[in-house]
Amino acid sequence: KNEVEQSPQNLTAQEGEFITINCSYSVGISALHWLQQHPGGGIVSLFMLSSGKKKHGRLIATINIQEKHSSLHITASHPRDSAVYICAVRLYNNNDMRFGAGTRLTVKP
Amino acid sequence: DSGVTQTPKHLITATGQRVTLRCSPRSGDLSVYWYQQSLDQGLQFLIQYYNGEERAKGNILERFSAQQFPDLHSELNLSSLELGDSALYFCASSSSRAVSEAFFGQGTRLTVV
């Protein structure tokens, strides 16, 4: 079993829909990151979380440390949100990182 | 533009060869991270340097090595290359030694033939 599990693997939505991507992890962490990888390959760091909730524009990320679970929400989705979203955790004891397999999001106009 | 520069963007080389990938971090960032992204393994953390010293080590093969120079740029050296080393190699930088937000370069696509 992978230490970081994301769901769903693939997601197709209509423009304007509310999107949720989930991430569960099984290891002790010091932080969790949400990354966005565009079709061209470039990676952008969206959020770094160690507790609670963060919001940036239409994106919201939450983390529940007790349940070892994080969610990334996109409100009013847009075709330019189409990308692969990757959950990554930084291990508590040694700063090593583990990555989820990614969620491929396609938003149709 | 993240401010992190990686060169070269593309590299094609033969098995058994050695290559060097270069990363210039954002101005003022002391931490540099290296990651490998392959089709079968996904993203993997290789190594982190902070102000010239190794800070954290991930799934880095013995054939791979890295260093960070006094001007804070970093190089990832890959030797005795195998077909399976073909991947995207990303560098990221951040301002601190501990957990913090990182900014990614555009990556170097390595193809081993």
C-alpha cells in the first residue's frame, strides 16, 4: 500500500463545478503540500499545510492531522484548472518526501 | 516564472554515460531540492541541500550525487546511466532549512538511449 493515496485518479468536470480531490497518508508528517503540474510538465506549489485550512483565490486546502487526510477544493472550476494535482507529504523524522500518484483533472467548457 | 532556472531543458545521452544537471535557485533561497519524475515511479524526492550542506536524503541511487556550491547553485550528477534513468528531473528552492513552500524549476527531461 502506498504511503500517500489520492482519489480520484481522474476527474472530468464541467466549467463552473465545485471540485474536490482527496489525499490520505499513513505516515507521520511535518507538512503536506499540494502541487499542480501543467500539461507542459511545469510544477507549481499551491499550498503547504501543517494544520487547518488555507485559501488562495478559488482554491481551498484543508488538512485533518488526526485522520491523516487532506482535501483540495476548487470552486467555480475553469478549463485552465485542467492539470495533474499531486499531494506530497514531508516525513516527520527526516525531511524525506512521499508523493501521491496524482489526480488528473479535466475541466470542459 | 518561479525564479528557479534549470539547464539544460532536454538531454539525450547513451547508456553508460555521465551527465550533469544544473539548478540556479531563486535569489536568496538557501535550500535546493532535487526530484525525479518517471512514468512508472511518479515523483520521487532525491536530495536536499541547505547552504552548501546535505540536509535530507531520499531515494537517491549511489550512481547519483549532488552538491551545492558557495553561490548556492546546485548540480545533480548522474553516472553509469541506464535506460530506466530516463525521467524528468526537477529542482526546487526555498528560503529555509525546515519545511517551507518550495518553488519549482521547469525541469530537465533526460532521455537515455
